[in-house]
Amino acid sequence: MATPEKIRNIAEKIKVRVQQGEKLVVVVSAMGESTNQLIDLAYSISGNPKEREMDMLLSTGEQVSASLLSMALNGTGVPAISYNAFQLEMVTTKTHNNARIKDLKLSKLQRELETHDVVVVTGFQGITDEGQITTLGRGGSDTSAVAIAAKMGTSCEIYSDVAGVYSCDPRVEHSARKLEYITYDEMLELASSGARVLHSRAVEIAKKYSVKTYCASTFSEERGTYLVNNIPEWLEQPVVTGITTDPNQMKVTLSNIPNDTGLISRIFIDLAANEVNVDMISAVNDNGHSHLTFTFISGNYEIVRKTLNETLKGIEGWKFGTNEDVVKLAVVGVGMQSTPGVAGRFFGALSKDKIKMLATTTSEIKISVLLHKDESEKAVKVLAEEFGLLEAD
């Protein structure tokens, strides 16, 4: 949606689908860098804009896209109409900038589809029960699209500048293999670990309501990737399906806090209450005190700092240190559940190339490590080669 030419090209692609007898709900994101431009504009006016006002501002980006695409469609002879999510009563929680969808009323959408072939809907946004406009956070348009599909009982197709889901980031490793199928569980782990093809909340909804979801490129006819409950029996199940990295991480170290499980529990309860998702937790006891380390998304730094200062108010001698020069790397695969030795191969490959691990966590289908940023690309290549995730030369 970055330029008028691309919008017209999208309209032509939609017209082909309509000529084949389909009626479509098309969810759009903002044009190009317009969201970032709006954020910059806000901070040129105020150093600390209120979250409610940011939502009022940022929601206009998708409105521009929706109206322009509707104009383009009507210009090609396709009856289309655009709507804001709040006009369709997409009800969300009250958390500005990171709201979650609670419900969607279908009556107006279904009524418009009786008289129009395409209804264009703004992604990324909704409205609270009290009528306040909200935005859904990063990847919110994906979430909007899957939520509408779930409510309507239809399939969902996600189109972007990426031709599908790859075994690792093709911008980092050019030989990355594109996946024909990936399970909801694998995609959820990859998305929550930094993969940018599909947002984790969109995958959560797709899995919960069994929404048939397809990811492909807006700009080519190349076959994309299907999200499924299980890999088809005729397709060999790989041990590791994919590798992803998330550079938007910060590590916090709390030193010299009381060795009190109640206090440590309260730290994480307070962080959760402020919508901070904590990862990779490590605690070490030393002479009656604890040293606590954990990671979180770097954009939440100010919230974390304020929360810790409030929670630890009145406690003397504690220290607060941060490290933003880190990246989280994760390998994911449902085949790990039934294959012994994966962890040994993972850590052995990193050790062989002298890549230092700062922290680690594991689950049934994922191994994550925290690395120095300057070792991230080398680690991806080493692990992709170890687990056969690259296309053959």
C-alpha cells in the first residue's frame, strides 16, 4: 500500500477474484512509512503525547489506505465501500496502543456485502465499549484480518512484501528455504520470537478458531505458505522448521535485592499489570541477596524502569543495569518433541564457532538463546546449516 501505483495494482488483483465470483473483505494497513511519519509528527508537537491521542492520530493512516483502495476498486468497475473498524463495531479492550479484540458485530459487514463485491476495512484499530478509538499494536492489521475471518467462518489470506514463511530470514540468509506448510504451533513460536511475517496474536486467533490461513506476496504469483494444524502425512516432518531472531530486546539485571520470593513475585506481577511481557528469567542467590536477570522488548524500557522503581521503593542498596546490545535467537520445530539430541546439536554448533550465549530458555518445540548482536547473523547461518534449513546449491 506504499504508493498509488501499488494500490491500483492491488485493486486489479482483487478485481480478478471478484470476476471469479468471490465477494471479499479486504483489511488494509497504512501506506508505506506513514505510521512512522505520524509518530514523528506527534513527537514534534509533544515530548510525551498521551496514549489516547496517539491512537486518534495513528488510526488515520489505515483510513487513508481504505478509502484510496475503495476508490481504485470503484474506478475499475468493482462495487466497493470502505469502513473504519469502529464503524463495524470491532470492540477492543481499553489498553491504548496495544488493545486486544473482544468482539466484532457482523450485521453491517454482511449487509454491505449484499450490495458490494468488496468491503475494505481498516486494520490495526478498534473501539472500546465507551467509544474510544484504540490501536492493536505491531502487526495489528494481521490480527484484524484473522479476527474478521474467524468471526465470519471463512479462510484468511495475508499478503505482504514477503512470499511466505521461510526457514530463516531471507534478508539474512539468502538460501533460506520457503515453507509450503507450517503448523500453528510452530508459527506461533516463530512469531512470538521475532518473525515478522505474521503477528503472534493473529496466529493465536487462527489456531483457536481453526482459521485456514495463507501467507504470500502481494507482488508476485509465487506460491506462499499455509498454516495448518498438522503437517500433511506425505510431507517429511523436519526436526527444526525455522530459525528467527528478535533484535528488539533489552536485558535487565537487578543486583543486591533481598532474597525474598514474595518480592520477586511482586516484581513480575507488577510488570505484567503494566503489559510488560518478560522472557528469559534467571535468578542467583548470594549471601542472602538475589541477582535477577530478565529480558523484555526494548520499547518497554520506560515502563519497566518506572515499575521497578515503584515496586522496590524503600529497599536500599539495589542496583539496576541494562544491556541493549543483545538479540534473541530461537529455533522452532514440532519434530523436536520426538527427536533426541536436538539440544546437543544446537549448543554444539554454537560452541564450535565460539558464539557466546548470555541466557537460554527451552520448551517442547523451541530453544531460545540470548546473544550479542554482532554474533546474530553468524549464529543463524551456523544453525541453518546444522539443521538443513537452506536450499541446496
